[in-house]
Amino acid sequence: MNIAKKVKELNKSYPFKHTNNFIDNVIVIVGLICMFLGGYCLVDNYNVYNKADITQALGYKPTVTEDAITFDNVPNAIAWLQIPDTHIDYPIMQGKDNL
């Protein structure tokens, strides 16, 4: 009998118990959605950057012949810096006002 009275007293002292549980569940669901969305964004950015590195390097490489090297795709480039076994593969640029 004491247990039933205590349960009734608890229910009377916490009238918004079900509302609080609902709000807690909504907060957990929103948090999980944010975590999954953040993870998706990280994976997507990783894939975009990897594809960009590969395709951009191929598009800007100079045309090499026996006589000369031409930089048709990069008009301000004067040389190309490439270090084997690294990701360093960039044009060296020079503007009109650079010495």
C-alpha cells in the first residue's frame, strides 16, 4: 500500500514527466541527425578534395615537347615545380609587376 501511495505522490509532484520525456527524445533524435549529417559532410568533402586534386593536376600540366615547354592552360606560369614521391606538383607563377 505504501508503494502505491508513493507512486501517486510522485505522479502528482511531477505532472510534466511525459512532456519532459518527449522533449528529451526529440533532443536525442535531433542530435543524432546532426551527427549523421556532419559525418556525411566530412566524407563528401574528403571525396571532393581528392577528385579535385587528381583532375586539376592533369588539366594544368604543361605540354612538353623536345623543343620547348608550353603553358597554354596557365598563362602566368614560368615553370613547373614537381617533387617525386610527394604531393608537391604546382606551377611557378610570375605576374607583370613581379621582378
